[in-house]
Amino acid sequence: MTNRKLQYWVIPPKCDAEFVANMEDVLRIYEKPYDPAVPVLCMDEQPVQLIKETKVPIPATKSKPVRIDYEYERAGVANVFMFAEPQPVGGKSMSASIKRRSTGQRKWPRFSKVAMKHASE
């Protein structure tokens, strides 16, 4: 692994006035002072591939790190949900994951409700 710093950036396909106006609305919300009665939560979902080792890793020694074979077996996919309160004072976060076979669309509202309750505690 190299010590390079990477920076990813998503450029919208249509960077028009409507997009900019919507982004400014979001940024205005983040600029508001922290109010524990009205938490601000950022939410994101990331699909991940689940893998299983096919061979037992060789444990680390004093002179060598743990060694893991490059072969793996697919073990399905899952969705990871992340909720974070961007305010420096609140700063709470939580995450949850579900197997992809479950319908994420039905789970998302439930996770959102739990996250809002967690943020207001």
C-alpha cells in the first residue's frame, strides 16, 4: 500500500443552476448553529461485497505481517447504512447493515427513524 493521499470527487452530470441551488440549500442547513432539539443527520448507503477466506491466514510473526491468500469465495452482498450528525458539538454517528436479499427500501425508513431517535438522546 502506498502512502499517497487520494481525493475523490463526484461531478454531477448536469451541473446546472438547479443543482447549485439545491446544494446551497444543503450547505445552509449545515451552517446553522447546533440545536439538540432539531438534530441534523447525514445519511448514506453503501453496497458491499461479502467475501470469505478460502485458506487459513498465516499469523504474523515478529518479522513478518499476517499473510492472507488472495483467493476468496463470494459470500453475498450487503448494504451498509451510515448516519452522522455533522455538527461539531453533537457529533453522534451510527451505522447498520443488512443482507442485500432483504429489501433495503423497506428497511431504510426504519433505520432513519432509529437514527433520529439516537441523535435526539
